[in-house]
Amino acid sequence: MSPLAYQSLQREKIRRKVDSLRRRAALREPEFRGANQDIQTAALTEIILTGPTRTGKTLANLNKLYKAATTHDNLRGLIVRKVRSDLSETGLVTWERDCLGLDHPMVVDGPKRQWRFAYNFPNGSTVVVGGLDKPGKVLSSEYDLIVPIQAEELDLQDWETLITRLSGKVLPQSEQQIIGDCNPMSQFHWIWQRSIEGHLALWKTYHRDNPLLCLDPNPDNPVWTDYGRQYLDKLQLLTGVQRKRLLLGEWVQPEGIVYDEFSEDNIVACEPDPALPIEICFDDGYVHPRAILFIQQTDAEILVFDELYHTRHLAETCVNEVVERCKSNGWPLPEIAVGSPEAKEMQARLRLADIPYRSKPHRVVEGIEVVRRLIRDNNGHRAIKVHPTRCKNLIRELTEGYRYPETGARTKDDEPIKENDDAADSLRYWCWLRAR
């Protein structure tokens, strides 16, 4: 056989295989409803499907990716999660079982899910698999369509970085998309805030949107399958915030939050006055984060305008970063640093940098009351204001992470759980010493 005839034969084999996979995709087309159906043809750049657990959000997004990969030659897609190992038994199960099919050649003949880096289609399309815990493997390429699984695990910087990877060569820029799914969190989460700002479409899904759970999705009188009734009966047993989020799909603040007075009124894009002094405060750590807050007092407000939040960083490194950040932003060197009495290494490094150190021991519950008073100042006088993007870890702790134990009635002397409190403790040290 001549080389020309051989090449022609190979092209014909590939064409037949592609046609077969496209017919296969048409036969495997699942039933979608509500927002899960709308997203199949939506053209908005940023969309996240939210709602209770098991509404079909992940399948809807992965189905759109599969259809795009089989209908567009040489398309590049990405399935991504915060941690790569979490994909193997979650999103990739749905991808292989419900989109590709477990008898698909790429599933039968390919590596196991935990070892997958990509799914290569006969038409030249590639769907890459990765996690942001190893960003070099996924962020050095270009994609036409990106599907983040459990997008609530990402932070805003992760999401914005993924957007910069929407630079594929197959779909026009106007049709390239990042489409995620998420469980509801608090109203302070970046996803909710980005949707309020109008940059991201946040579409709600419902249990009735999942054909496995519901036969007739009539919102006034849905008809549930036997499996659906049994599953919803389990969800009915949930309590508190878990019930509101996973059964009702509501974006609510967790119960037991220490600083439940903290609201959107306390989140302001505040900038320091370069003519006025600034201060820093910190909660020491190494394996646990060392959280450093930048603060400026005025007659009207207490501005928390920046933060450093590092694990496994030496005290010397952190103090050097404080000095460098002040220089690069045109801020004065901190007039004072506030922290715990035990942070001996940080104290020494701060003094070497000509930043005076102050500390005053106090009971945790007393310090918390001072912070609460400054958060909820009803007259707005000297109330705490926190920068929305530069202080994301402080906001996360104040609104989502730092909380009391769930069991038993609390008394005024109860202390919160010692976790998710690094930036919150930094703020407490400063308020107790400097703003009482």
C-alpha cells in the first residue's frame, strides 16, 4: 500500500471513530431541567450552578464539556478541583460513568482515575484533569472550556487565575466559558459577592431538577421517585445550617459564629492615609498560619486594610515581607506591632526592623467582647472596616470559620474552638491593647 493510500485509510478510520463517538454522545444525552438545562446553551463567560446536594449540577456542566469536546475538533477543556486527589472519587466518577460511559475505550483502555492527566479524543480534543494544589500541571496551558468542581473550595484568586487560562484556539473568545458547581456557603463567600457585583451568574438548581429523584418537576406538586423520597427523607433529618444549605439550598451564615455581628457594613474597600501612622498585629504560628494584619486608626474608623497569612514561613521572612509591602505601597513603616507575649522570635525580628512591640495578656472572652463592640458600633464611630479582597482570610474566619462548639448551651465564659482563629486572634490582640 502506498503511503498516500495508508494516510487516507487512517484518516477514514479516525473519521468513523469520531462519528461513532458523536452518535454515542447523542444516545447518552441525559435529561436536564431548569438551570441544568439552561447552561447547556448559555454563552455567559462565568456561571456557577448552586443549590442543595444531588441536584445534578456537576453532571450538567460535565455534559456540556463532553458535547463540546466531541463536536469541536482540537478543543481543549479542563476539569479541575482545589485538590487533585479529591477529583478521583467525585467529579471523575460522574464524568466516566454518566458522560463517557464505563464501556468507553478511554475508560476501559486508559489509566485509572487517580492516575489520569487527560482524556484524548480521536478528533484531537483533549480534556485535562488537575488540581490547584499542583497548579503547574494545569495552569501552564490554554483552554476553551473550564469546569471547576466544588467551586466553593476555591478562593477568588484561584477563580481569577483560571479565567486567565480561557485562551484556547478553537472556540471564539466570546464562547469560552468557566462553568462551576457549588454548595451554598455564607453570604460573605466570594462566589455570592461576585454574583451580587454582576461579574458571575449564580443559577440555582433544585432537587426536582434531578430525574433520578423526581418524575414530574412541577414546582407546586413534584412527583418523587421511590429513591428520591428515601433520599429526601434522609435530608429532612439534617439540622441547623446543614439543613438550610444541603436541603433548602440557602446561602446562610453558620450557627455558632463568634462574631455574628460582623456584616456587609463592615466590609469596605478602605485605603490607608499615607500621611497617618499604621500599625500591625499578628497571631504567631508556623505550621498553623502566622496571620499579620495592617491597621490604621482614624477618629471615625478602624481600617483593617491588608493582611499576610502564611504557613511554614520563618519570623524573619514575615517581618521582611511587612517592611517590603510597606515600601512597595508607599505606606509608612508600622509605628507599633501588637501580638502575644509568647512570640519571642517575632518580637526580636520586629525590633531589628525598628518596629516597637507591645503585648498585654488578657482573657479570650474579654478580648472577644471588645472586638464585638467595635464591630457593631451602631453610630459608625470607630467601627471596624475590613478590606474585601486584601483581607479575605480575616473575613473568612469572622464569617465562616471561627465558632463555638455546637453542643450544649453557651455561657458568657465559654471560649470558641481553637481553629480558624489566626487572623481573628490577631485582631483581638490589637483591639484589647489599642482600641478599648
